[in-house]
Amino acid sequence: MAGNSFTIDDLKKILLEGAGAADGVDLDGDILDRDFAQLGYESLALLETGGRIEREYDITLDEAALTDVATPRVLIEAVNAQLTVQAG
């Protein structure tokens, strides 16, 4: 099981394992505020990513957290909020 916080490195690992990386996209760059669509991840890839996050971190994400997120920063914040609730 993963730690008590979710980081950009955790997200990148899960994205790469689940959907890979689009040609020409450098996930090691500053991607926190780039749209997932710009990074090559469509809604199906985000749902898969959310499922992997839920399994690895033993949390349940609100469906809106997966369908309405636009950037990695927003998804990371949603995951960390859920981890905080779970720890509380």
C-alpha cells in the first residue's frame, strides 16, 4: 500500500503504468497545471487512472473527481483530500 500522501511522482507512475505517455509529452516537465487532454489523457484513461489510485491507496474517489478534473494538480488535491478524510 502507498503512503499517506499522493504526489506528482505517484500520479506519473500510475499514468505511465495504466496508459503510457503520448508521443511528444514529457511527464518529467512541469505538468501540474496542464490539462490532461494536452498531456494525451482522455476521459477513459483518467477513469483507469482513478481506479488504479483507488486500489493502490484503498480509497474511493467521487466520480466527479475523476470526470471533472482538468489538471494533475486538481486530481492530486482530490486524492490527498480523500486520504485526509480516511486518516481522520
